[in-house]
Amino acid sequence: MSFPDTVVPHYASDRQVAGFFSGALNVEFIDEIHTMKVGATRKTPYARHLKKALEYLLRERPAGSREWALMTGVSFWEEDHLYGYPQDLYDYFYGDRKEPPVAPDPEAPPPGKYWT
């Protein structure tokens, strides 16, 4: 096992949670994240597990840009942006944010800028 299996709660034990990170946050689907809100907020084990996984990620910040890209397929070139998106997503799913977050810019970083 490796990151995120050994770090993110319920990632290894709940296929839906792992699927959310690898599928719903993937660059091909991320603009449709609004379609995931109903399932993420129901009173189900999946919804509870997903919320706990997001809370852990936001609280502990265990992933750098490279780990996040491996987990989700989405590249963030700075950690501030990396954790800004899941915070906006969490606020949209469980807080008072009305609009879904804007997907990250897929452009490569400027010359001389490397993954954190």
C-alpha cells in the first residue's frame, strides 16, 4: 500500500471514496463536480467517509502536488492552490458555498517553477 491508501481515511476501504478522488476530481470530470453533491451529502456510509477523508486532507495536508496528481489526476503547481480547491469543494458540499469551485488551471507552471 502507498499514499493515499495508508494515509487518507477510508480511501483504501471504501471504493466509492477512492473513486471520488480518482474519478470525480479527474480533469475530465472536475467541471461536473456539481453532479456529485447529492451523493456526497446523503446520510450514507459513503457520504460520511468522503466527508471524513476531505476533513482529514484539509486538516493534515498530507499530500504535496505530486501525491495529489497521482491520487486525482489533477495537477496543482503550488500547495496553496492545491488545498484551496478541496476547501472550496468542502464548503460547497458541506458549507454555505452556493457555486461549485472552479477547476484548476491545467496549464504548466511558468519556467523555473517546479512541483512542491
